Amino acid sequence: MPTGFAAIPPGPRWRIVNARVPSCLIPRAVAGPGDLSAVEISISGDRITALAAPGGLVFDPSPSVDLAGGIVFPGFVEIHTHLDKGHIWPRAANPDGTFDGALEAVGRDRSAHWSAADVRARMDFSLRCAHAHGTVAIRTHLDSIGPQVPISWPVFEDMRAEWAGRIALQAVSLHGIDMVADDFAFDTIVRHVRAAGGILGAVTYMVPDLVALIDKLVRRAGDEGLDLDIHADETQDPGAVSLGLIADAVRRLGYQGRVNVGHCCSLARQDDDTIKRTLDKVALAGVSVVSLPMCNMYLQDRHAGRTPRQRGITLLHEMKARGIAVSVSSDNTRDPFYAHGDLDALEVYREATRIAQLDHPVADWPKAITATPADRMGLAAAGRLAIGGPADLVLTRARSFTELLSRPQSDRTVIRHGRAIDTRLPDYAELDAVIGAPALS
């Protein structure tokens, strides 16, 4: 049963009038001078057939929905998530909220519980949440360690096929950079990634042979024709400088694929000269960056009895000023790395705006959960509103960005393939049989 505030006409042709959209997400010929543009949108079947300024569709006889100035987004795109970890919190809570506590809790839970059935059930629950919130594409990292590799990758392939047409799914291998040195383990990972049409990844940290290991990772990705997506510098230690080393390797080896790097938190703790040199390298290498502000603020600079003093986010404004493609995304969801979250990209945008001051002006920051990650994922039609593009929309009552970001927009109407979908979220109780009921404390 479709839910939301807007009653969508039953026929295949209809239109939206008196709407506003982020100006950066529509063709320049239609956009106005401000952060939001007033538009009318005509839909036929699963396509947008017209975008016009107010009154521009006056000769369109199809029934209309009047949004009374409400903001419309294209379907959201999440470029950095961990669907295989999602919702294990009730059986694997982080004991102290730290990064080390998260690593230990996830490691124990993975060894004890991550069967194909377990991963599938939690992944499906997460995808139903994201779908109800209006997300059309997700990239997930998959823990690719030992026996988990032949479990999680086939599950991902099954879920990608099952969710085709609702959420476009991509997967990235996730393991420590030191595993690249183990030829047998690394070859096994690459084989599964290649067979699944995935992306090659790793977590970098400052090990003595880091340059050689990054080179091996980048070179192998180039040889296999695989894109790269790497966790880097997820720490407040200013001595963590792998972002610059990744950019160096990309240029030195002539790697031609897409490279996305997540976190890059230590950059904010480094001196101005180091920051400038690093960002210049990243821009020249064409590397994109995704910030995960909610998860990083949950984990970083956490000390018992002391208020955190570092914000745990990378330098988004400085990156964007250099032409580096930047996105924001959910990262973890109700697992030891982040106890909260619901794979709601609009929540991510709201919190990123507050945390990183992505306003005054709003400018094109709405691209960070739409067009930019879509482009970096190779999804040309997603994340924007265009004539001939998919009629995948999120309709809200909010008439301004301050209204949009002040409430969760829980009554949003989600349009997929031109029709309203059921936006009721799955009940957490569904997971009780999989992960157990939550503790009372």
C-alpha cells in the first residue's frame, strides 16, 4: 500500500506542480538563481517527460499533484555502507564506544554468527529500510576475511539480483591492507570480486611497507580492470597519511579506473602545508572522497568521562574548492561501529549539513547524496532530475532548506518508476529470531 502525504493519480501520466527542487540537480536551463528552483514535473510511466518553470506545463491535461512549494529530490545514492554488519548491535554491542571496541565486537560476531542466512536476513532488512526512505543505489563494503569471503560474496550477488529494479547494488572487498601481502588470500579475494563485478578495496594504516602494499593493490586493480574504494586514515592521528600515498600510487602507476577513498579523518589534524600538498595530489589523481560524519563522530575522540574535542570529519570544503568530488554517506548501521542510523540518506545530509556546515550557501551540497556518488558509481541516470530520466523521486512537505533539515520528513512520499511505494519501515522485531531481542538496559 503506498504511503506518504501526497495522493498520486492512478494513471500512467501525471504531473507535479508548485514544487521546488535543489537548483543543482536540474538542467541549468530550468534552474533559477537560488539554492531552490520552482518547477513543474511531468511523468509518463517510469520516466520524467518534462521539466519546466511554473506554468510551463499549462497545456498538459494529465492530472496533477500540488506540492504547495514542497521540495522534491531525486532518489538518493549511498556510496559507502556496510550491509553485512548491519543490525548486529543487540548481540554485539560495542563495550565502550571506541574504534578498538568495535573491531573486537565485530570480529567475534563475524566468527560466531555470519552464516549466509544471517547475512542475508540482515542485509534484506537494511535494504527495505533504505528503499522506504527513497534510496535507489547503494555501495556496500563486505568483510572479505578468510572463510567469510565465500559466504558474503555469493549472498551479495543473490541480493543484487533480488533487488534489481529497486536498489542498484555494488560491493567492495574490505580487509586490512596487510592482507595484500598474502598472495593466496589476496588472489582469493580478487577472484570473488572479479566474478561478482565488484570493486577492489582495503583498509590502509601506517604499516612499514604501506607504499609497496598500496602499489600492489592499485596495480592489481588496473590489471583486472576493477575500480578501487579504500578506507583511509580513519583516525585522529596526524601521522596517518595514506590518502596522499594512494593518490601518489594512482598517478605513478597510471591507474585509469575510478578511485574513491572513505573517511580521511586525520587530514583535519595535519598542518596547513601537509593538507595543501595532499589535496593537490588527490585533485590531480582524480580521486574522490566520501565522508561518514555520523559514524566518525560516534567513534572518534571518545574517552570515558571526557567530552570529545575533535569532530571526526574530513576537509570537505577544502576538497570541493579544489574540484575533488565529495560525497557523504551512512557508513555503519546499528552495529559496533555506529549504534544508530537507519540507512536514511536524508538523515545523513541533514546531519552532515549541521556537522560540516554545508550551508550559507547550500549551493550544490545536495549533490553529496545524489549526483556526485551516482557519478562515482558509474550510474549516469541516477541522482538528478532530467527529461527522459527515471521518475524516482522523494517528495517532501518542506518548502525551504531550513524546513527540510529541521524535521526528519517521516511523511515523505517516495516515487519509484513513476508510482508511489509503501514507505512503512520494517519492524525491528522481525530481526529478533536472527540477532535476538534487545536487552532491557
